[in-house]
Amino acid sequence: MEYREFVYQNQTIRGFFYEGTGRDLVITVHGFTGNKVDHHRMLKTFTEEAVACGYAAYRFDFLGSGDSDGDFFEEERIARQIKQLLYLADEFQKEGYHVHFMGFSLGGVICAHAAKDRKIESLLLLSPAGNFSEILEKMCGDVHEIPEVNGFRIHPELIAEAKSFQYFEGIEHCCNLVKLIQGTKDPYVSMESLENFRKCFPKCETTLVEGADHCYSSTKFTEIVRKEIGAFYGKIIQTKRL
């Protein structure tokens, strides 16, 4: 694992790069108010499972989050994050990598929409937040000033964008290999959201983690997800080798 930076529109995106045994690479995408490590280091754990299957990988912070440049209040927008992910995909594809996306929560939405505009080998969506507008509204509450969520100030532009964003529009044919994972006790992402993703990806694999919350906050749930990630990526690599 090595530290690696990318300069995007005069600001620096920071993350960690892992060498692989081949030319397949997973970009790991964090969620709203998250970062490249995230809750109980789960994104580090899940990325390393992909690496154990032979993939190269890059887990990073969006601008305004974690170690990357920018202020969260000014930078946190859905459309901007889609563009940042597309930029990273382009950079790695220039290096000859076959790019895969793994996204958590809002990061899952970002991955699905970025995949509309690039050739992406696979999508692995963990608790993808197709009802982000409802989640954000619940988190912000009924306030008449700038709301805060988890210590981050939320720009009115983000609230408006979340309300108008078409979460499932145009993603139907963005990728052939799709895996959905969600906990059955997720207090944020609704089962209706999951079903809408399943309708968009009728050939996708789906794993429901019985009793798990949004962040798979136990060693038991984390281990289940880790094994599902390994099975998904391992099968892809095995198929390529045949």
C-alpha cells in the first residue's frame, strides 16, 4: 500500500493505492460525511479483500472529506463527486487498468451514475442510498438555518440537489456485473431503494445481511460482507483466467 495523490481542478485528491497481480483495479468510494477508512475501518477491510483476490485498488477521499483538499460545506455535491470519480477512472484507465467500482451508501449512487459514462468492469454497491434525499431530510431536521450532520455543515445547494437528483434514471445498462449488499436492519437505506436498484440491474447478485445495520457494525456482519466481496471479485478473476 502506498500513498497517492491526484490533482483535480487545482485541488488534491488523496488516497492509498495497492498493487495487484494483474491489470484489474477496484476504486473504493466512501459515503456521505465518510472517508476512505470509514466506520470501524470497514472500507480498508473491504478494499483489502479485493486486493487479496489479486486486484489493484485505490481508496480515496472526495474533495472536502478526509485528507483531501477543500471544505465539506463547499465541495459536497452529488454531481461533483460523480465527476471526481470519472476523473480517477480515466486516470487509471490511461495506465492500462480495467476499472471496477465499489461504493458504500451515497458512494454506491455515485458509482452507478459514473458507470453510465465509462466502461466499468463491475459494480459492487454496499447499502446504496437510493433514498438519499429522505435520509438527508431526516438527518437535517426542520431547521431554518444551516443544518449540521455529524459535525459537518450542510449547504442548501446539496439539499436541493438531493431532492431533484434522479437516483435510478439511466443506470439500467451501465454495467453487466453488479453485486448489491444491504443489511435487513438498515435504519437509513430503505428496502424500496434496494428493490429499485434490483429493477435497474435484473441480473445482479443480491445479498441481504440478516440483522445488519447500515455500516455492518459488528465483527459478524463485517465478516459476512468481507466473504461476499471476496466471492464476487474472486469469481470475476477466475472467469477472466478461463
